[in-house]
Amino acid sequence: MESHTHHHHDEDMLSVEQAKQRVLANFGVLDAEIVPVTQAIGQVLSNDIFSPLDIPPLNNSAMDGYAVISGDTDGAGADNPVFLDVLETIAAGSLPKVKIGPGKASRIMTGAPIPPGADAVVPFELTTEMLIATVKEDDSIGILTEVSEGNDIRIAGRDVGRGDKVLDKGSIIKPSTVGLLAALGLSEVSVIRRPVVAILATGDELLEPGADYVEGKIYDSNTNTLVASVESVGGIPLPLGVAPDNAGELRSKLQQAVDSDLIITSAGVSKGDYDLVKDVLEEHGNLEFWSVRMRPAKPLAFGHLDFDKRSDSIPLLGLPGNPVSTFVAFEQFGRPAIRLMMGKAAGERPIVKATLADSIHNYDGRRVYARVRVWKDQDRGVYCAETTGSQESNILTALAYANGLGICPEDITTLGPGDEIEVVMLDWPEEIL
Ligand code: AMP
Ligand code: MG
């Protein structure tokens, strides 16, 4: 009987790719919002950005030095200074007051506008600036080199021209982009909004962290895992806490998800479960229960919940309850769904090929995502990977110690020491590079 049931199950099982495709078909890009530029990190531009101005706005000096007429420096050298009369000092942020005529120069700071008449800058180091205590207006300065036209001048509009398209719709905002937007004078930007992701843990056994320990209970770790994971993808987590295995409380917790874009629950999706999650969720929408050919995280629920207050329904991702299963299933299904809503490609984390130091076993033809730690063997110039502990789906320490998920494919029963393994990198700690 057991083997028959098992066999039947196998045929019903979805590959990871099939399950992912079915889930992701339900997600599209959310609408745009206008946010302060510095809050938009990781969000996607909803329009092209055109520059309202030239950057730099004016020709300006690349050095602290003297603005001169290049022709006046002809024949100048270390032993043959050409002396020019100093007209003024031009600071960054101020405008020149006087035109440079033949035999004249103005002292100029980096970033200050080039005065009319000048066509080059001579840096202090190539003048007698350093040899004299102070240079006052009406003093003269010795130029110790010839310079050609344009020397140390930054040309207006060289970086960005007024009206130029600077960033494309669909670009992801990152720290350097934030700087660029500020340079254009923008304080706000229109980006695809972040999805609100309601997170609900279910189970009578769960205690909220911070509560006094009660015999027979365990602390809810999945909520924290999911809050942090949602945030790391750029979503806005809305933790709803713990719903006990009781239909009334489960329903009322779910009502708090009414304004969310996605609901993620954990636990209560495995076959033969005592939990009420299935029943309650099914009452309020449609829900399918799948088996996915992966380990951990075989059981998965996906559907939509309807709320009286809303015309559309909200997608619901029901993850298995074991903490490592929750994490791995979020990686496969939650993370790309959030990315799609944010206007990004579903995306894949970087994969490295590593040499396995120990062994990974595959008992039943599923794709194993093993918790591994990757490091770089500096002598051989290769990545190595080692499992971080027991691979059962309740062992959270092995997950915490891992920086990647090592894949043992469906059709391979064992990977051993020395075998090559592909590892999906969860973090990319700089010390392993
Ligand atoms: P279930 O899917 O309800 O059968 O749960 C599977 C396993 O995951 C059980 O051992 C649960 O106690 C555990 N579990 C469920 N929810 C959580 C949670 N939020 N935090 C930690 N463990 C959990
Ligand atoms: Mg349960």
C-alpha cells in the first residue's frame, strides 16, 4: 500500500519549474508611486528620466589653479616662468566677475566656472603658487608650464546634456542612481510600488518570540524568516502573527490581509494534516494543493482569497511549516513573485560551481536543495562547498550556517567528496571571493 501511494504521488508531483510557472503566471507588475529618491532603492523606474539641465551646468575647472589664455603660456617652463596678473579668486559656487584678457589670470578652485576669455587652467603645482606665502589680487603668478587649449577644463554638458534620456524605464534604482537623480535636481521619483506581503503563521504549538516559554510549545520562527526574506527582496512585510488551529481565529487573522498584494502562510498544507488551514482558505477562494519534486518543501498550496471589501482576489502562497521548508519554498516561489510585482525579471540568484567536500543524498528522486557553505580555495582558485549540518527540514542552524543551497538533481542519488555541485548563492560574503 505504502509503495502504491508513493508511486501515485510521484506522478502527480510537479517539477520545481512547473510549480514556479504556475505560481508566477498569477503575478503582474503593480502600479507606480512617487517616493523620495533615497527610499526608492531596489525599486524600478516607471518612466524614462530626461535631464532638465546640462551636467556640468557650466564649463568649470577640474583643478585648483589659474584660469589663463593658453597662448599666454607659450614658452613657459620650470626655469622660465611666464608672469600673469591675478584678477580675482573664483570659488566653487560663485560666478567670475571679470574677463581674462591677455597677460591676465584668475585664481580658480575645482568646480568653479571658467571666466570668459580663459581657455585653460594651470594647476597650482605648475605655478609659483606654492612658492609664495599668499597670493592677493593684483599680485602676479608665475606659470611654469605650457598648457594647451582646454587643459583641466570640464566642459558643460559633458556628462549629461539637457533633454538627454539619462535612465530608462525599467532600470533598478541603486545607490549610484540615487546620486545621479539628485544631480539632476530631483528629490522624488516615480517607481513601481513595493508589494505589501501579509505573513501568517499557523499552528496551536506556536508562541510569539518574546513570550514566556510554555511547555509543549515552540517559538514561531517562520514569521521572522519571511519578514526578513520579503524585506530583502524589496517587499513590505505585514506580519499578522500566529493563528491557532481554529477556524474563527484563522478567518479573523486573514481579514487583516485585505489590503495586501500577496498573502504567505506557513504550515498546514501537508497531506493528512490535522490543521484547518485548507478548509478555511478554501471557503474564501480557490486553493490548490501541490506536491513539488523538491526536498525540502514538497507540499505547497497556491490560490486566491476573496474579501468582501475588495473586488479583486489576493494571491495566496501556502508554504510548508517546517522552518527550512518555509525558507526554501519562499526562495523558489515567493521571491520571484515579489520581483515580478516590482517590475523586475523573476530572476535567479547567482549560481557557482563548487567542489563538494562531503556528501549529499537524494532518497526519492526529488531535487535536493542542501544547506551548504561555500568558500574559495585560494591556492587552487576553485570554490568548495560543504554541508552545514543535518539536512532534515526542521534543522534551522544548518540553514543559518549556510551561504548557499547546493543542488543535487532529481536523477542523481548521491553526490560525494570531489564531485562538482551547483550552488545557488544566498549571500555573497565578500570574504569568499
Ligand atoms: P504543519 O505543516 O502544520 O504540519 O507543520 C510542520 C512542522 O513545522 C511542525 O513541526 C510545526 O510545528 C512546524 N512549524 C509550523 N509552523 C511553524 C513556525 N511558524 N515556526 C516554527 N515551526 C513551525
Ligand atoms: Mg500545524
